[in-house]
Amino acid sequence: EIVLTQSPGTLSLSPGERATLSCRASQSVSSSYLAWYQQKPGQAPRLLIYGASSRATGIPDRFSGSGSGTDFTLTISRLEPEDFAVYYCQQYGSSPPRTFGQGTKVEIK
Amino acid sequence: EVQLLESGGGLVQPGGSLRLSCAASGFTFSSYAMSWVRQAPGKGLEWVSAISGSGGSTYYADSVKGRFTISRDNSKNTLYLQMNSLRAEDTAVYYCAKDQEITIFGVVIIEGWFDPWGQGTLVTVSS
């Protein structure tokens, strides 16, 4: 089973700043099969990125994903007020089971 | 618009059973794999189970294997999760999600990302 470790646990930033979230896998993720989700309190997760760098339908271009192998990054170029949330990475290249990281909370500084 | 609506959650005693449902609309339900993903209170996400579009292939997390059964009724556009021998650690919000599947040399492989997700239904296992 591939273990995903996200860092930092919490990121304290101001609106307009750049956010860089990391997701590291315990072994190589096949073909960059990695997704990112956003979850706000009381809501279901929403897909942001799949295939490590492809934006899902309707996702603003301030969200971008990169990486391969064991190291992946989600970047939010300029934080909007609605971007403060918890972000999860998920691998699907070497399953079952598909696994998630433990999450990074992006909070308002 | 794709919509997924879970129901069936509630309070159940340890060792008890519960059946969750997920009503789907806005897409050709039988053409897509579906999954259940859960989230314990204040915790992260855990994939629980997946089923192919035809219902012929099913997969389970080790934590629920032998206790949970996933199924679907394509005539009703509905996904189910039968949960037996429930434990306190099964307490969570259960989400259904549209999944991905491919067929290679006649073998169905359920892989990929989850999109979209339902709003979730809370299962509480407690005496």
C-alpha cells in the first residue's frame, strides 16, 4: 500500500499570497496517477486536479499541479477567500487500495 | 448535472447492520464504476469499496472486507453499501462517488479519481 504524506499540516497565509502544498509518496506513483481535492467544512471533497497536473472541469487556473514519481505539488497562485480549506492528495496508480494523504489545512493568517 | 444523494445513515449499536443507498442522476449510471469513501469525525479520507458499472467486479478495503457488501441496481440508478458487524471505528461520514474503470483484455480495472461526490451520510456506531 502506498502511503502519502502531506506537508505542511497547516499553512497560514493571507489572501493574495501563493500557497505551495506538498504530497510525498512512499513509493513511485505509476504514470503520475495523482489527484488533489479541496474540502470545506461540512462539505464533500471536490476534485481539483487529476493526472498530477490536469485541472478538473470548472477549476480556476490559479490552481496547478506538478510532480512525478514520489514528489507532487499543488500550487495556488493567488489565494482567494474561498480557497481556505483542507486539501487532500490521492494516488490511483498502484491500487487497490487507493490511498489519500492526511490533508493540509490552508488557513487565513 | 451529475447528482449523487446518499441516505440510510444513522445510529446503530456495535455488531449491528445498516444499508446505505446512493441515488444517482445526470449520467448513464450503468457505464460508470462507483465507490464509497468514508471520513471519520475530524479525520482524513479512506476509500472503502468500489464496484464496476456492470456490478460484476467489486473491491474492498481490508478494514471492511468480509463485513461490508457493495452492490448496485442499474435499473434504479442506485448504489448500495450493506454494512454488517459494525464497529465503533466504522463511525464516519460515508460518501458515494463516481469512479473510473477501464477494460484490458476483458479484465475490468477500477482505477482513477473520484468525481463528483455526494453530500455524505453519517453513520454512528455506539451503544
